[in-house]
Amino acid sequence: MRQPLPFITVLSLLAACGAAVAQSVSTAAEPPPPPPVPYFGKADLNGDVSLDGQDLGLFVDAWREFHETQALTTAADFDESGAIDILDAVFFIGEWLRVRQPTTAATVP
Ligand SMILES: [Ca+2]
């Protein structure tokens, strides 16, 4: 049987995602990032059509609540397994990174 990852491990993974995004944004002499693209995926836990720190906070809360009390926040159980586990965290991180992936500028022939 698979052991759940400790909360601190998942939190570290999520923090690393945030740090990577912050590092990519903080480089000097770059134009400001484009406005956020609307997000309609399952990781938008507060339903505001955006995947941001509020959703990250809700996911971390759901993770902690599940692992402390077994209370399931179904919206954060992305794979509908009946548990909020590493697979849900991987889904959230993947969506987080995909949304923040820089778009490639069109090349002019
Ligand atoms: Ca949201």
C-alpha cells in the first residue's frame, strides 16, 4: 500500500513551483507578462476562472484537512479516487505550470 506523502513534502513541491514562477517573472529588462489567460480547468478551486494563489491555498487546505480528519473536499480530489493524495498534487502542479508556461512568439518569415 502506498504511503501518503507528508504534508510538508507536498507543500515544498508547491512552494518550488511558486519559486520557479517568481524567478521567471523577476528577471530584469523583460517586458511585463501578458494578462492571465482564463482558466476553465478543475484546478480552479474557487471558480473565478483563474488558477492562482487562492486555488493553491484551497488545495493545501483540502490536503491538510483530508490528512488530519479524513474529510474529503471533493473539488480537490481531481482524479476522484476518494482521497486527496500525491496524484491530485501532481495534477495541480501540472496545471499550475502549464498555465504559466510562456507562450512562444510567432516568428515572422
Ligand atoms: Ca481560481
